[in-house]
Amino acid sequence: MRGFLASSIGVATAAVLALPLALPTPALAETVPVTPAGSTQSLPLVPMGAAADRTPGVPGMSASPRGGETRGLAAREVRTFSMVGVVWDDATTQLNGRVQVRTRSVRTATWSDWQDVEVHNSEHAADPDAMERDSGRVRGATAPLWVGASDGVEVRVQAELDAPATRAGSRLPSGMRIELVDPGEAAPAGSSDGKNSGPADDKGEMVAPGLTMEMAEASAANVPHAQLGANEITELNKADSTADAVFASEGELTAAAAPYIGPRPRIVTRKGWGANESLREKAFVYTNTVKAAFVHHSASGNNYACKDAPAVLRSLYRYHVVSSGWRDFGYNFAVDKCGTVYEGRAGGVSKPVLGAHTMGFNTDSMGVAVLGTFTNSAPPAAAVDAVARLTAWKLGLFGRDPRAKATLKSGGGNRYPKGRNVSMNVISGHRDGFATECPGKQLYGKLPTTRTSSAKLQGRP
């Protein structure tokens, strides 16, 4: 299933008309031009020398020159960034090894301890035959790690020594680079993004107060749930949420769906969290319906404050599009540790937008990422509750019972072959569709109660 494209320009146009330490800094970076919505420094990782030439004390890293291939980056000063990740040329090649980074804080000028970066991330992606994978820009990538405002970095990547016979060990993928992402500042409400200010056209200039054409397109997809240019979609009670189902079904709401729709939660829009709409591809892509919701963790770490969540999202978005080569933010929604719900991939929060979150099962599904890493850490109760509230509303729009099963056809992956019909829970974890740790053991363990809570919010007996 390759999804279907919908032109966003006509919709937006109609809506508008209606409305420190001295470190070496060699010139190795290929830098995306700075914009008010952030920047990316991309630095190549180079072969590391023998044991005597390496920084000592890196946990788990072999000091033997006869070990697996090792690449990295010596400690250096760089421009300010807040998120890191490693990318490589071929998206089909797995990084079998260990990635560690340490960073220097802008605030304290001290270096962090070495931190592991989650290397298994390819399963958060478009389906194998999706148009999104045909762009020629998609690259292999680790999960990104949020480190906060930093101005120094050191990197070590070592290939796995004893990989199983079915995997390539000892060697690392080609073209490896460290991506240093600066989320930038969100444009103030009601103002331009600081990029253009001329007459209206399709090159990023203003077409309405505070809106470029790209911003207007993304915002118009949420009309009438919110006014054009809104920073949030307000919450609704259960009765009023039925109006959302009418909109989602283009006036063809079925009698079976109407009674079982949860109250719409407050949703911060893309404009609200400061998405740079010029980064994404312009057209929106939709699937047919929403049969299931896949719950993920972002695996980007838990070291963020709730006030930083919009910056984390801007960093993830830039990492997905600029560094990994995706068409847009991968997930349909995100939830922070305080339970705030955010709009993810553009196209409209009540619509069946095709995401890139669960390889093999993006068709007829939605993806929700809880910001953080929940392999060993328990997810905050507020975040779990937000997932229940969001799924009660969104699944209700399409007549889905959160406690039921749904049949989805696999688009191909490491758990189910392409073309197989698979029965799974309407609210599933990422690991149910792909052999992965995501959404982490601790968050996955909360899904049974999430299904019950979601169904209760829908008013199901």
C-alpha cells in the first residue's frame, strides 16, 4: 500500500481566502543553512586508532586493535546543539555494534558521562514499498538522543565482534556521520517565522498574518477543529466530539460509531510546537482508515523537562526529515511526560494520515510516540493516561473498540512476511508488528490497562 496523495495547496488557499574549553574545530561539517527553526551539523566519523590512541575508560568499548571496526570523533567544540544521532548511507544496512557519545553542557561547561545511543531504529520507518522510501534520500539511522543545549561532542562507534552468522559483524556501515541537531526557537504566536515577508506565493512568503503558505497548508488540514493558525486544538466533551467524527467521515458517520467516541483531548498543533513547515514534503499522504494504534517510545532519553518538549519535537522532526530523509515527522502523534498531546505528521489530526512509525504496518494505522525511553524506566502516569485519552477519541472516530482485535496486512518486516494478514490488538505496541524492544518493557506493560481505560472513555459497556 503506497497511500494516496492529497494536494494541500488548494485547501490552504481556500482557508486563507476565507480567513569554554578550547577544543579543535576542523572544517569537517556539512551544515544545513541556519533558519529560525533550527540547524543540523553533520560530521563524518573517522577510523579510530589503536588502543594507545583512544580515549580511555569508555565502558564496553574494546581497547584491542584486533577488535571490531571502530569509528568516531575526537572531543571537539561545535556550535550549540541539543540532540544527537548517527546516520549512514544505506537504509537497508544494519548497524551491529555500539554507539556512545559524551557532550559538554552549555550551561555548566562540564562533560557528561558516556551515554549509549539506541542503534536499532530501522523499524521506525515507512513500509518497504512506500513512496517515501523511493526518494533517494532515506538513510540508515540510530535513534536520536536528547542531550540538552551542548557545545562539545565526542563519539565512539564499535562494530559487534561476535555477530550471529546471519548478521554482518566486525564491520560498520559506510558513510557514517554524527548529526548534531539544534531545535532553534519556535516562532512567537502570531508572528512570521523570520524567513520571508513578501507577497503571497508558494516559496515561504506570508499568505496570512503570521503564516507562510506551508504553515497555512498544515493548519488548514485541522479546520474546523481549530481556526487557521491556531496553536492548539481545544478539548471537547464526549457529546461534542461526535462532530469530529462527522468531519472525519465527510458527513457519512455510521450509527455504530457515534456512541463510542471518547472526549477529544487538547492537542498542541504543529504551529504550536514550532514545526518548520518548509522542511517537509508539501503534499499530504493518506491511508484508507485507522484500524489500530501502535504505541512507541521515542528512545531519545528521559532527560528533558516538560517545557522542553516542543524543542524535543522540533529536533526529532529535523532528525527525521533532514538527517534520515523522511518526508515528514514519522509519528502521527506525540505525548510528553506531563501528558500533553502533540500533532505529529501533517495532514489533519482527525484524518487517516499515513505515517512512518511501524515498518510493515503503517497502512490503516496510527502511531503514537511517548517522548522518552521506557526499557527500564516506568512511564509517567500522566503520559499513559494521555495515550488512553488520545486513542479513545481517534479510534472512536473510525468506530474501533480499543479492547478488540484488528486484522492488518503486513507490508513486510522481520516478524511477518509481506502480504500476510495479521490479527493484533487495536491498541498494540510497536513490538507486536516488528521484532524490536519498542515501546520498552515498562511502557508495553501498561497497554492492557490502557485498552481498558480507552474503551471506558468511549463509553463502551
